[in-house]
Amino acid sequence: MEDEEELLQERLYEMESEHKDLDEVIDRLIKTPPVDFLQMQRLKKRKLQLKDEIQRIKSMLLPDIIA
């Protein structure tokens, strides 16, 4: 169980890092014309996928709260 949690934590860290990197790449793309809108769209889509996956992993790591 702990090994699985450690793997999830590691994956979470990697994904958060990639999400942050994508933020920086998108910002640079916007600031340096000409803007490649297709590339921008793909990067934003990947960023959104990462965000969803990050949320999924975080919910797996949080213990269930019984109300």
C-alpha cells in the first residue's frame, strides 16, 4: 500500500512539474510572435489533461472522509 502511495506521490510531482513547464512555454509562445495557434491549442489541451489527472491522483491520495 505504501509503495503504491509513493508511486502516486512521485507521479503527482512529475505531473505538477510538467504542468508548470507548460505554463511557461505557453507564456513564451504568446509573447513571441508569430503565434502558432495550433501548437498553442495542443499545449493547452495537454495542460488541461494534466490538471485533470493531477486532481484524480490527489483524490486517490486523500483518505476517505466519513460524514
